[in-house]
Amino acid sequence: MPADWDIWAVSDWVTKPGEWRNEVMEEGPEELSTGSRKRERKKRRQARETGFKCSALLCSEPRPRCCRWYHIVAMVVYAVLILNKAGGLIFQRDFNPGLQKLTSNDYLILAGTFHGVHAITSQISPTNETGASGLEVLESENFVMRCFQTLTGTKFLVFAEPRQPNLDVVVRRVYELYSDYVMKNPFYQIEMPIRSEGFERHLSAYIKPHQ
Amino acid sequence: MNRDTSPFRPASTGASPTPKHASLTASTNLRYSLTRKSIYDRHLNRTKTSELSKSAFAFLFGEMVQHAQKKVYGVQDLEKKLNQHGYAVGQRFLELLLWREGRTAKRETRILGILQFISHSLYRAIFQKPADTLEKVRENEDEYMISDNDPLVNSYISVPKEMSQLNCAAFIAGIIEAVLDGHCFPAKVTAHTAPSDMWPGRTVFLIKFEPEVLEREGLRHGST
């Protein structure tokens, strides 16, 4: 395990307290002096303590068990996109490295294309037309994308690391933040790009809670 | 006979047996409840401890800000408008608050007393928490500051960059101003954003008393 090993880079790590303690305590970088090693340990101890209070919408275990000891859950969400009902991109933000950075024009094209594909997929189902919701999950080797469409036609896209659990919860929470900090803001014009400082602050606090 | 021959006759005439307000009593609308009592018939203490949906308030306040924005030319003007809205609320609220205090209500005669009243009683009555700090401006004799770490009215509002001077808590400043005026402490109250690391939305209400208030304070209590 490398010395600059970062616990937040590990996504769905499940461990028991004993194992965890051994790993952390004995995995100090060898070449450090005692003082800096102590500091290193202290840092890790703090990280561990904050880590156990996992901020936990992600975790489906019952609260006392999961949050205290059993799960270290770090959420790796790469990006969040919001599309208005006409398929225009109104919000785009990268949170973790992992996706190629596109030009703003390309993001607009991506949004428009996805909007079209979503419209087609929502009509493609042969069985019933009432429950057709269109494209919801898109998986590839390097990422998974979750789409959530509100009743008014706004779409929320969340790009995350593959095998990321409970992405639908994340999307719902983003929707909740959107309805709080964007829709209740009197300076926001509907269907226009989102420039709300409160929304960005709360969104990044939710998606990157420990950084 | 006559009735049948005129098809263009309006459905209801003056002679119709049902009185006009029958529909009002039959169904609830905003002004009349089923029991035909308006909110003015209720006891004033009835809503003392009841709570209001924060979202509903946020939408209402948002609409208020948008409405005020239509008729103004600048940030200063908009703040003044919000301040006026708050002033109207404050005048009424002070009356209600003193009525609710009943026999324990006291007429504040000192600056410190009235400021305590605002930052505790008034703030608690409106927001269910006291104001966060109450300070005196060191340089100026007539200026005081009440700060609120996260004003309720601003909790969902993000002011755009081009209007960075604006603070919608001018509404609360108006309430405070009205309460001060009602207690015969005429003052100007303004809201300023003073963000700190922990509280990005921290707001300071700067209270500047008129000179006659200080003069009176000096006459009454100056020797002590």
C-alpha cells in the first residue's frame, strides 16, 4: 500500500474495527522520523474518527451499525449535470477527477443529445406507455451515469464511479438541494443557467463531505 | 308562462330566493372559514406557539423580493423597499408582542434595555432563537450592532454577483426599525453582509440612533 494512501479514494470498502485498526496503525511510512510519524498517525486517527461518522445517505445498513464501525463509505461522484425541460444544459460541475474535461460547447451537445435519446427511450417500450420513464442508468467500464427526471421535465444526471451504491439516493438529494436553493431563490430565472452560490456550496458539501 | 317564452333570460335574477352570500357560507374560502369566523375573531394567543412552513415562507418572501425588484432602480432602492415592507410588519408585530406579554410588559426607557428586548424577546418571538450577538460600535457613540449568523429570510437566497451589495435581511432591519420607533427610539437600521468562515450568510444589523435619543439618554441617566 503506497505511503500517500488516501482512505477517501477507496469507495465501497467494508471492514471490521479490528482489521481496520491494524491496517492503519502498522502501515506507517518507514522512512519517516518518529515525530512526523506520530503526526502521521494522529492525522490518520482523526481521519478514521471522522470517517466512522459516515455521512451516510449512501449506506443502507441500519444507522448504529453502519455509521459507527462497519462501513467506510466514500462517495466518488465525478460530475453533476442538470438539464432543463428543453434539453438545455443549465448546470455542470465536476467534483472528482475521473472524467475527461470537455469544452463547454461539447457539454451543451452532450446535454442536447442525451435529451433526444431520453425522449426516444421513453417511447420505445412495447409493453405499456404509462410507466415508461426513459433511460435511467448508463454504465460503462469507467463510470456509471444515473438520470432522474422530475415531473416537470428537468433532468438530473449524476456521473459516478462504477459500482457506486445507491446512486438514486444521491440524485434525489441533488434534486432536493435544487428545489431548495435554486427554486426558492428569487434571483433565479426559471430554465436559465444556475448561478446560485448557496446551491453550489451545499452541493459540494454533500458530495465531498470530508475534503 | 313568461319564463318559458324568454330563453335569453339570465339564470339568476334579483328575485332569486337564494341570497348572494349563500355560497360563501357553504364553502370555505380564504376570508371566511366554515364557522364564518375570520382570523380577526380568533384569540390573539392562538397562534403564539404555532409554526409555519419554512418553504411556504421562503416562496412568499421570494415573491416579495421579485415584486419589489420590478419597481426599483438600484440595490439601494430595493433595500429601502424591503425595509418598508418590514417596517409595516414590525409596527403590527410590536403591538401584538406587547399585548401578549400582558402585565409583565414594560416600557423600555434605556437604549440597552430596548436593544436587549429586540435581540431576545422580539427575535425569539419571530425566529424562535435569540440574536447571536449584540455589540456596541466602538468608534461611534450612537451605533449598535445586532448580528444573526444565519438569517431565516436569507436561508435560500443567493444574491447574484452584480448585486453583491444587496442583503435581503433589510426586511428584518425594517422590523427592528419599526420596533425601535414604536418605543420612541427613532433610529436607522441597515443590514450588512459580514461573512465569517463558519457562517457565510452572517448578517449584521447596524442601528444608528438619532441624536435626540442620545440626548435624552444623557439627561435621564447621564449622571449614573
